[in-house]
Amino acid sequence: MTDLCSHTRVDREPAERHCVARDDLIQIQGKVIEALAGGHFRVQGDQGHEFLARISGRLRRFHIKVVPGDRVTIAVSPYDLTHGFIVYRSS
């Protein structure tokens, strides 16, 4: 007998989901080094690592412009340390 959800069954444990909460994201300071198409940017962290970062929804909503040379804070998932979201622009 199946439950209403297609990914679980009544006689088994529910399927595990790997969702990351906002509190679990790693905050990294860096500098935008290149603007790419579609709201993507290449960001170099203070330790020298490079990330591919997108603009977060809040920055899009309030039309905050990000240009190469800006100092930004990016939120990176602990599961994929090469991609992240730009969550704050310093200047």
C-alpha cells in the first residue's frame, strides 16, 4: 500500500532528502573578478579559491547591481564548494 507521496511507502521509512537550510551554508568573503551571462559571476575568495556564484533572489528583487571589483559575501553549500549565491554586496 502506498502513501499519497510517490517517494514513500507506508511500510517503510520515508526517503531521505538532502535539503540544506540557510543556517548550514558557509559564508565566504570575496571579490568579483568576472561578470558572466545570466546573473552569474566568477568570485575569488579571500583564501584564493574561485567560485561560480549567482545573484540571490533578494539582490535581484531590489535591483542591486554587482560589477567586477565589488567585495561580496557568498553563501556556499558544504556539498558543492565551487558554486554559491551572492548574498551581500559591500562595494
